[in-house]
Amino acid sequence: MQVGTRGSPLARQQTDTFLTLLTTFCPVLRGMQVFEEHIIVTTGDAVQHKALAEIGGKGLFAKEIHEQLLAGTIDFAVHSLKDLETVLPEGIALACTLKREDARDALILPPGAEIDPTDPFGALKQGALVGSASVRRQAQMKYARPDLNFTLLRGNVGRRLGRVESGELDATLLAYAGLKRLGMAEKASVLLSPEQMVPAACQGIVGITVRAEDTELLSLLSAIEDQEARAVSRAERALLGALDGSCRTPIGGYARLLEDGTLHLTGLAARADGSFLLKRSLTGAVADAEALGRELGASLKADSPEDIFAP
């Protein structure tokens, strides 16, 4: 069976983790070498010198993968769920979601930087240059520190870390989940709580897509789905769908299960320059995850300036 994935070290690590989980669940598959990794170069990977919004927006890390899935070149595909479109292409189904890794963002500073965890952005000098391709991260940092300057920084984790370690940049931000999966957790200078930095919707969750008609594979993969990841991702993706923003719209979404079993969802909408930021939360039953996401998204959109959702 052909497994589609991007070629980055993180994507391949996530694919390996998924296949290990699958063969653990289905012992008969062990040692049979039934899976073959199929590396696919996506538009998002091929064009590194431009912001995603300039080269087509949503789905740029999945478009070519799903084309090959529909063509039958591959049988299923492994994704960072935050990279998938809110509405998948016709004929494509999200088969399962894997257990969420730590969803927090990590602030990366040069070696030896003095950090106060209660005020992590205070470690940055006045007018510091931060590298990032995320308008969500930029908006939240600019809201807290309007003096900060930003420059586009894309590419794999090692490249981004190197730009800070060399002193070329004063800081960057990365998903802590990616650092952990790559065995580089120690590279995080400080972890930003969801209150300090609302994560991207579905950050830290791996999702598997298949052809919607492939019912046997859908049934098999549903058996390894993490139910908590399913619940929180449904809420966060519904929030995204209700906001219907573009790649130029800073949007954050983070859901978690509380001790009493209810679901708590936080959403954020902002301007990239930090001049506007609105953050709200809702709590409700897990069974109502999608309804909660839609309700919170509608609330945020109704009370945000129309211009932040412009295409």
C-alpha cells in the first residue's frame, strides 16, 4: 500500500509514527512490508520565498497529495491536520486523527537569552526582528509588543532554528509538537501557554485522509482514532469554517477536555498588525463539539471588523 506524505523530516517522522501505530493495532501487518512511503512535493514546499497567501492560500500542503490520492497513486495520506482545508476536496475523507501532541507554540531565542516565563516577550529587545510566516503568531506578538518587526521565515525546522542561532534573527516561533517529534524539544527557549498565544486550530494533531469510497480502509483507520483528538479537532475545524478566513486572516483555535468531561474551546480573530484582537471561549458537551465551534466562530466574526476577513 502506498502512503503519501510530504518530504520534510517532520512529515516523514509523523508518517513513521502513524505506521508504527497501525502495525501495533494490526499485528498481522508486522514484518510484511506492506507499506511503501511515497514522497510528494507540494506547492507549499516548493515555493519557500513567498507567503502562502501569495501563492494560493489554503491547502497548499495537501493539494498535490490529494490529487494523487484521487488518481489512485497512493492509498492514504498523512498530514499535519492544521494544514488541511476546512472543507476537503470531493472524494476525500478524513479517516482518523491521532493523539494530540503538545499544542503550544515555542518561542525560540538565541542561546543565553534571559527569560521570564511570566513575560516571555520581555526577553526581546526594542524593535527586535522576528522571523515567522504565521500571521496568527505575528498578530498576537504585535498586540503584546507593537514595537516588534517581522520578516518572512519559511522552510524546515532546522533552517528556522539556524537563522536564530546565527544571530540573523532575534527570535522565531515553532510548534512545540514538531520539535518534540523531531527529538529537539530542548530547542524551545520558552513554551507559550494557550493564554499567552492561542495555537493554530488542530496544531499538534496528525490526520489521515483516504478516498471516501474506500470503506474498508475507513473502517480500519477509525479503529485507531484518538477520541479526544477527534472531539477537539471537530470543534476547532468548525470554528475555522464559521470564520471562513483566508491565509491573511490571523485565526487561532484551541479546544481541550476539562476534568468534568466537558469541552472548552477558545477562539481568536485579529489583524496581522496587532491593532485588533478578539479572543473568546465557550464550554459545552463533547457531543456538541461542532456546534460549539460554529457558535464561537459566528460570535467572533460578528464582532470583528469586516476587513480582517477580506480575501
